[in-house]
Amino acid sequence: MKHEACFICGAEIIYKSESELMKCDICGQEFESNAACANSHFVCDVCHQAEGVEFIENACLNSKEKDPFKLASLIMNHQSIKLHGPEHHFLVPAVMLTTYYNFIGDSDKIKPSLAKAKKRSANVLGGFCGFYGTCGAGMGNGIFLSIVLNSNPLSGDEYSTVNMITGKTLIKVAEAGGPRCCKRNTFIAMETAVEFLKQKFDLELPLSDIKCKFSFAIKECKFTDCNYYE
Ligand SMILES: [Zn+2]
Ligand SMILES: [Zn+2]
């Protein structure tokens, strides 16, 4: 029998002899299963096996979370999310859209907004940060707000606002310095988005103190030179 850890809380997975109907803590669907963690978390096989972008969408669709870091942490624990990779370009707008709409009590907008964000972020390829001078996680904030504000290339105020949030994010990414780290840049993007929403729209999303759990695994980690190093 395999001894895996629950990716929601890290507790041991316990296999019961009898299966029972359980509700998946990610997608909310019910399945017969005999495996749950010591804290009763159950994650269905579909969610376990999902690829990065698909998993991000599943996790956001069923989430009631308002704190971007808490939702991003849950997602980053999944095996499909690599330490670095272009799935972070969808992760940022997905997490921001979900927590924003949960926060303002408009969760019906999450599903159609995630579908738009998925299409738009698919154009933001891996390596954009170093090859185009535009970090994809930073662009994720532009995707997030452009969907919320329904902006397009002919918009007026919204045009300015969506470019402003990306610009502010990219400046912070630049100031943090290389080498690239998709965890760090995702954290920077979420912090910048929360601050921007507060200044521009007087909306204050909750945001936990961000501490990175991935330093040990990231070979280019800047350790104490990174704001999120613990
Ligand atoms: Zn658990
Ligand atoms: Zn599931």
C-alpha cells in the first residue's frame, strides 16, 4: 500500500477497507472511494490526475477562498504544477479572478471569467520573462483586470488601468532581479494586485503573509535575498 501525503494538508492518506461516497475537496463532485487523509480530505482521481491548467481551473471553480495566497498555495501543492512553467501565467489571473469575485459576492462570474483567462493566458508562452522582457505572471494581472473591467483595445480609462497593473507588477519583478522564479513572480503578482485593488477601487482582499515552501527544491533560489524566503 502506498503511503502518500494529502496535498491539501500534508497528512497521511488512510485507506479504509470499505469504500464510501465522498465529496472531492477540489471539484466538489461525489465519488465512491476508500482513501482520505487523516483530516478527512478527499481528492478524486480526476483531480489527482489533472494536468496543470485543467487542475487550476477545477480548483478555482469550486473554491470559496478570498485570500489569493491560500488558494495559490493549495494549487501549487499539486503534482501537475511544476516549480517553474507557463501554467503560472494562468494561475495568477485564475486565482485573482476567483478570490476577487468571491470577495465581492459575485461568484457566478468565476466560471465564464476563468474560461476567458484560460484562452488569453495560453498565448503567454514559457520564457517570456527573459526572452521578451515581460514576465507572464505579471501579465496575468493584466489578464485578470481586463476581464473584470471588460476592457478592449479601444477602451479609455480601462485601457490605462489594465496596463497600469501590469506595469506596476513588472517593475517589482524587475526589482527582485533574476534568475527567474515562477513562485516568486506569482507571489509578487498577487501582492501587487491586492495593493492595486485597494488603491484604485478601495477593495481590500485578505492576503496572508507570503512564505515560500519551495526554496529547498529550487536550484536557483536566492534564499535570504528573496522576500518570500522562510
Ligand atoms: Zn488532508
Ligand atoms: Zn475532484
